[in-house]
Amino acid sequence: MHNDIKQAKETLIKGGIICYPTDTIWGIGCDATNPEAVEKLYQIKQRDDSKSMLVILDDIGKIASYVEDMPDIAYDLLEVSTEPLTIIFSEAKNLAPNLIATDGSIGIRVIEHPWCKKLLQQFKKPIVSTSANFSKAMPSESFHQIDQKLLEKCDYVAEYERDATIGNKPSSIIKLGNSGQVEIIRK
């Protein structure tokens, strides 16, 4: 696992795109602070850049570095959630401008997956996480279902868990308003 994470980290530092396992489904991503890498990811996904992508972090305490306001309820939701949870926060900051939604929001998921957590700890920046499929295609439930053409466009593909079936479904998504309003986007 050590060399796999080292290769992924070096790829991210160089502005590359990685394909990797998460606590939900396989994802593709890049340095969430690098606008050129984010643009490359949009092109690979064939995704309209008006559709925001989420970022993953390894610790709840790091969220405040990337959003203007961290409502108290966000801490509560993240601490009690037993399933992967993405929270959409308003007023994102310190991220690539082309990653932030037109309304200024960003989706953030604190990840518990051991490979991702170790990569995030070593990389020391948030990583974009979007499903490893072309836009409008169904997400892959396992590594072996990922379109080979998509894999060829990635600069590095993780070795870890290629034979495993991960969570098989995307995370739940909740949108939080600045005054604590909660809107369920996806269960």
C-alpha cells in the first residue's frame, strides 16, 4: 500500500488525475486546489463544468479551512453518521474556483477509507472525488466495471482493492444553510 499511495501522491502533486477506491464507489480525482487539474478532470468526465464535484478530507477539523461558515449541526451530523455522508456547505474558500458551484457552495465528505485517509494525510490538501465513469453513465460497482477508456485517461490508477467490491453506492448528500437548515439531496 505504501508505494501505491506514494505514486498517487506524486501524481496529484504534478497536477495529474488519479483513479482510486473510496468508502463508497471507485472515484477519479485530483488536487482540489489546482484549477488546471480540475479542468482536466471535467474534460475526462465529459461533464459540464457548471455541475460541481465534491472533495474529500481526512478529518472533520479541516472542513473549516474550506468553508466560510461551519454550522454546529454539521459536526453533529458527521459524528453520528454511520454511512458515508457528503455535506454541501455554502461559501466555499481556498479551493480551485472552477470546482466551486455557481452559488458558491461545495460538497465535502470526511472519509474513513484507510487508503484514502492515508493519501489525504500525506498529500495535506483536499482531493476531488467524483465517480469513475463518464458523465451520464452509471457509476461502476467495482473496479472491473470501470470503462477502460476512462482508465486510460487517468495518470495513475491505484492498485489497492481492485478485486474488492466497495460500498457499491454513492454517499448520502445533505445541503446545509448558514442558519442550520437541512435539505436532503440524496439518501
